Amino acid sequence: MSDNPDEDELDRLREERMEQLQDRDGEQAREQAKARQQQADAQRKAVLRQYLTDGARKRLNSVKMSKPDFGDRVEQQVVALAQSGRIKDRIDEDQMRELLRELQPDDDGFNIRRR
């Protein structure tokens, strides 16, 4: 800081303006990220509507209710299969059950031994 009060005031005003600009830039970035996320969600839902029958969609929704992380992984897998062109027809409920079985992690559970 200098001995001149006018320069001190000018420095303080510059700092305030910089903070305002940084806040505005951060807000714009958050809004853009939110818009991109909404667009990606809309595209994902459109792909799922296109490639899943009503029964398969209901089964996937029930899985998402009980295991959200697993349901999201299944959705990502279906979208990836659709985008790569590996899905020929719509996935019905039986095919969804098979896909769920394939993607379900192998869980051996607990082994409790008593002596």
C-alpha cells in the first residue's frame, strides 16, 4: 500500500471488481455445466425410450429404485450398446433380466466359520 489514500481506494476498488468478475465467470461455468448435464440426461432418456420396451424400462426403473448405482451402470451399458450399433431390435423384459444378471457384480457374500 502507498501513502496516498486515493491509491489505496483505487486498489480496493480494483480488487472488488476482480472478485465480481470472477464470481460472474464461476456462475456462468456452473450454468453451462448444468445445461450440458441436462442435455446429456435428455439424450440418454431418448436412447432408452427408443431401445427399451415398456417392460424392460419398468424393470430397469425398479432396479434403480433399489440400487441406484447399479441401475445407472446398466443404463450406461445400454446407451453404449445402442451408440455402438450392437443393439439390433428393442430390448424386452427377458433380455433386460439377462443383461442385469450379466452386469450384476459377483458377490460371494460372507463366509462365517464357527469353531
